[in-house]
Amino acid sequence: MIRKSVMVLILFLIGVIVFCYFSNSGARAKDESSTKLNVTQLKKEKESQIETKQEKDKGEIQKKTQNNKVMYLTFDDGPGKYTQEILNILKQENVKATFFVIGPHAEKFQNLIKNEKQNGHYVGLHSMTHDYKTLYTQGNFLSEMKQVQQILQRIIHENPILCRPPYGSKPGLTQGLRDEIAEARFKIWDWTIDSLDWKYNEMPLEQSVPKIVENVVSQANNDKEIVLMHDIHPQSVKALPEIIKQLKSKGYIFKTYSEKEHMILNFWHDNRL
């Protein structure tokens, strides 16, 4: 009887041992399977992160490439009765520009000069008389620009150094005049694109506006462009929104002039200016 009980106990213990062994084997297999799943999941997550980073880097590169195309809108001969409309459009489109002002006009419309400055635009110099003979033949270019500078100092408390020569720097700015300008540390900006907006004063707006837009957009082919426009003509105001829209679609961003980042652009190719 005792012998039989011992045999039963031994068989029971063997059964327990066998059960524990297979239970542990199943647990180990489950752990191994779970580990494999975790490794696979981590690998997929890593690959996803790499792909996301690559897409982000690609987007940044494309954005940077696009942003290398810079357009400088410039407006001459103001301020005048259309200047505020120009400013409103620029603000609505979040675009900065550069205004080259006539001295007497600046004195007459001082609030517009202040608005130009407050809206983040650069206010530059465009002479007192806008007269070719006075500026170039008689050699009064620099003295007139200094007069405009003094007027702006009183209005916006700044002394801008960038000049837009009326009718362009060539041929008017002779070697002697350029020497004076360089010695006084003033700078000159001509343009790369002429909108020709001034030509269409006698033409109906429905005809002149498309011509102005085409003049600008068709010539916008370089990474950096400087557009000549005027803020004294109604056709310029009407053409501006479409010009901005189409230039943006061509990948351009808009900047105002910066004295710290002066870009040499004069028809004489004079590196001093």
C-alpha cells in the first residue's frame, strides 16, 4: 500500500515537472515572438522617421531654392495722390517696396512719407527738380539728393543714402559726378525691369493695365530683379495687384532695399556705387 502511494506521488511530481517545462517553453516562445514584433515595429518606426525627415529636408530645400528669387518693387516721383492706394495694396499683399521721393512732394505729403516708413518700406532719394539739365548738365545731382535727405531727416528722422537718378544714371552721371557721389558715400540704384507705366497716361485703363503687367512679368527671369514703377499714375495702381500675383506664382519673394545688404545695380557698373 505504501509502495503504491509512493508510485502515485512520483508520477504526480513527474506530471508537475512536465507541465512546468512546457508552460515555460510557451512563455519563452511568446516572449521571443513579442521581442521579434517589437524589433520589427521599432524598425518600421525608424524608417518612417527617416522618410519624414527626408521629405521635410526636401521641402526646406525647395523652399530655400524658391526664396532665392527676389523681386524689388520700386516707385518713383511720389508721394502723390495715388501713393496711399499703392501702400494699401502692398499691405494687403504683405509686400515691401522701395520709394524714391521728390523733395517738394515729400514736404507736401509728409504723412505719406511717414506711412511708407511705418509700413516697413525704404524711402530713398529722387532729387528736388527731376530736371535733366539741372541735375546732370549743371552738375547739381549730389546737392539735390542731399536736400531731399535733409527733408526726410525732418520727417522720419533718418538719412537715407540710396538715390534713384531721374531718367537713369546713364549717360547723365558722368565720371566727375560719380566721383562726388562715391566720396559722399551715397549709393545708386537703376533698374532691371522698366514697367513703362509712365507711357500710358492717355490710354484707357482697360488697355494700359494688361500692357504694364505684361511688361513686368515677361521680363522677370533672373533671381534678382528691380522693377521701375511710379506711384503717381492710376494705371500703376490698377496693375499692381496682378503684377504681384503673377510674380508670386513665378516663385518670387518681395524685399525692400537694405543699406546693410546693398546690391550694386547701376548702368555704369560702377562698383563704388
